[in-house]
Amino acid sequence: MTATITSAPAVADRPVRVRILRIGRRVVVAAGVAWLVFAGLNVVLSGRWWLWLVPGLLPPLAFAVVPAVLTIGTALLRLGRRPLVIALAGLAVGGAQAGFNPATLLPPPGDVAGTHLKVVAWNTEVWDDWDDPARFLAFLRAQDADVYLLQEYAENGLHPGDFPGYTAIERGELLTLTRLPVRRVVALPAEPASGSSWRQVYEQVKSLRVDVTAGGGTLSVYNVHMPIQLDLVSPLSADFYRQLRLRDAARQRQYTSLEEDVRGNRNPIVVAGDFNTSPAMGDIRRLADSLHDAASGDRSLYPASWRSYWPVDLWRLDWAFTSDAVAVRRYEFVDPRGMSDHSLQRIELTVRSSR
């Protein structure tokens, strides 16, 4: 008598696998729709609704990676044309907010006639408080910039002889050093009242405009440090949302004052500093829509300047913008050598000759 071996367990497992696959397909389709909605809402709400500061904290690269994974999954699972179109739309909308630099696909900027200058902008992370002062000073001097736009300057951090040949203009944490003749100084949103403490000026002034002589004309350089989005408190507490709303109001006031001054300024313009704003956050459009991103002179596909606790830089929080009268020849982020959590911005530019 011959025994018969059946494959009942395998047959029984087949409906389970089919059910799991069906659920997986639904999850991928739902995730594609959800991502497209989220990416679209980010375009509409970021910079306009205070609560949207929270999703804006995502690493900008996520706006490209997440929809790319969903698009690949949709294609591999053969979910059909409509889910694939939705996934591709999410990739297009999200990818545009990820911070990629399209200038890398174009020829490098050509040279133009005018006055060549070098500008450096850097959030020093509380000056040299946690660094060797001599090493810190040597690093800054080695940049040999015509204009330094420095943030998180510490009170009384500069000493006589530190930068010979430069004029120092400071308002709270903002320090501008220039070896070009100074014509005018404007603190934004307004000049602090006489007798204000250093801390009061620190809280009030987040943009410092200095007009300098360049090539026989006037160049306006803006030193910027926008307020951070939130304090590190529990999101389950009411204080978290109160602080979030207050922070957003402060950011909007500072952005508005800077935007209005820039729009009313007929001089050639350079605006640079720590904006505490990523490419995925709508606030940055307030300047990017009227000025030119200096990244046009960068050869990096994904320019980033801040790493937080990650081993690599994932966020671009530091920006530089120029008006039509200023051409960027080269732009790059420089390793701060452990002296700050922000990379230094080095901008080589030309103030165009007036016709």
C-alpha cells in the first residue's frame, strides 16, 4: 500500500499570502494619495499657518525620498496607471521642495564686468565660547573676506586688533565686518531704543543692513538670523503650542520687515545668514521669489548646511540671495571644523558695472 503525501499546508498558506499582498497594495496606494495630499498642503500652508511649523521640521530630503520609494513600490507591484500617476505627482510636488540645486545641470556662471568681492556668512554658534579663541580667530581671518556677516556673536567677543583694517558694526548677536567704506547702517525691524541692553537688542534685531561703497556705487549687505521655530518642550503640553504660535509670530514680523526693506531698496543687494528655514518651508519663498539664490554658483546637487545630531548635513538653513545687479561667481559651504553646527557660506560675487 502506497502512502499519499498532500500539500494542504501550502494550499492553506496561499490565501494568506494573497491577502497580505492585497493589503500591501492598498497600503501603498493609500500612502501615495496621503503623501500627495501632504506635499500639496505643505506648499499651501507652510509659512502661512503657525501649526505647520511642525511638519516643516522634516529633513527636506524626505520630500524626495518618501515619494520615490512609493513610486518604485507602485511600479513593482503593478498597481495600475492611476496609482502610478498619483505617486509620480507626489514625487514631482515633493521633489520640488527637497532642496535640490538645478544649477548643477547648467554651465558654471560666466564672469561679468564689475567689482569682484568675497562675502562670508556664518552662524558661529555663540562665537568662540566653546572653541579655542586663537583657532577660531585664525579660521575667520583665513577666509580673507571683504565682508563678514556673522551671527551668534557674543557680547564683547571682539577685541582691538582682531580684524585690522575692518569696520565692525554690531547689533546684539549680529556682527558685520567690512573693509569697504560704510555709508549707512539700518537695524531691522527698527533701531533699538537708546539704553537697551545687549539681550534686548538680541531679541529685537534679527536683520542688520549695512550699505557700503563698492565700485563707486552703494552695495547693501544684510546680515540675517531668523528666530528658531520652537523650544524643546513636550508636544503634549499646552506650552508647546503657545510657544509655537509666539515663535511663528516673531518669525513673521522679522520676515516682513526684511522683505519690505529689500523691496524698497534700489541698491545692489546681498542678503545672507542663518534663516532657520529649510527649502521645504514656505517662509523662504518671501525672498526667493524676488531675489536670486546664490546656489546658482554652487556645484553641489544637494547643498546643506546644518546636521543637528546626524552624521551628515541634511538641512539647508543658511542662505544667500542677491539682486539682479549682483552676479554670483562661486558659492560654497565650508566645513566649520567642529566650531559650529552650521557650515560657513563663502560667496564670491561681482557687483555689476552700471551702464
